[in-house]
Amino acid sequence: MAKSSVGKLVPKVPGVGSGRRAQYSASTKRALVDVAEALFAEQGYAGTSLDTVVAGAEVTKGALYHHFSGKQALFEAVFERVEGDAAKRIQQAMRAHKDPWAKSLAGLRAFLEVVREPAYRRLVVQEGPAVLGYERFREQEERSTFANVLEIVQSVLSAGTWQLDEEMEHTFARIFFGALSTAGETVTTADDPILAAQRVETAIGFMLSGFQMLVEHGADLPDALNDPGLLLQRPD
């Protein structure tokens, strides 16, 4: 019987069971992603070779291909981790507050801190769309950060007396998510990212203040679904 590919990659060590091999495999994968993240952030995707990655991780090329189909798959793993770590940081900032307005501003400020970091800017904003393709990039971005945006939107909307279904909540969240994505790009490409972040915080903070005023005054949201005067005209 032919030996498995895992058997070829993992040394046969006396007394080492499958649990130890799994740990070895996980540590190898982690080392590859660690090295790749540093290289992609410093040299860019095009400027980083797989030979450099495996040399830095001190593993064989075969070990790399055991975990990843190629350079793009390795970059995607790096992208997922960077986006996931950013989402956790934003979530931690939000969870420190119960007040919906304080939670929203804390999440916004954490987001603006993340997008100003050089590694995030290079890997996510600059390299991400080009390497992954726009659709895949947006899919990965939404998977990691949309939940935080939805939590903010639900928190803000629940402060009022509005009865909104899940679809309407997601509509608000997607609009806000789009605004944040554009704001992030504005900050990362600005000559003065700090000043750009301050402007974004002012603008979005102003919009949140508008929602807060609506809540405090008990205002109703227009219901375009039930008010014929607000409905868009459908073509015949």
C-alpha cells in the first residue's frame, strides 16, 4: 500500500501518535502564515516568492503544498487572519459598552485605528482586491466584519420604538457597511490618514447623532413598504 501524502511530509518519530502529528502539522501551517504575512506586508504579493516563505518558515516546499494549493491560497489565509483579528479587536471595543451610542462610536474608532495600520493597509486594502478579485474580496470582508456592523445597527435601532424585521435591519446594516468600507479606503489612501480618520469620525458621528435625536423625540421611520406615496414606481 502506498504511503499517504501526510506520511511523506511528517517525519516518522517513534512513539509519536496522530495527536503529535496534528500538532506538528498545525504549527507548520501557522509558521507559513506568520512568515507569509510579514513578507506580503513588507514586499507585497508580487514581490514575495514561495521559496522565500518556506525558507523563512524553515519547512519544505512539499509541506507548503500540503496546506495550500499555491501562493494565492496562502495569501487568502493571511487575509482571513488579518481581517479576523481586526474584527475581534473591533468587537472587543464594542463589547466594553452597553449604551448603543457609546458602542457605535467605540466600534467606529477601533475600525479607524485598524485601517491606519500599515500591515492592514497593505494586505487588505491595497493587495486584497487585486489578488482575490473584487467579488471574493468583498465576500471575505463581509464574512469577517459584517457581523460587527450588524450588531451596531441592531443596537442603535433597538434604542428606538421601531418595529423592524430582519430584512430591514440587514438593509440598514449593508448601507452602513458600505459607508464604512468607503471610509476605510478614504483613510488608507489619504496623505494624512489621521486627519482623514478624524473627518470620517466626525461625519459618521454626526449621522449617529441624527439617529439619536430621532430616538429621543420618538420619531417614526417612513414606511415605504406600506405608504404608496413613498414607493418607487415600477415599470409596466
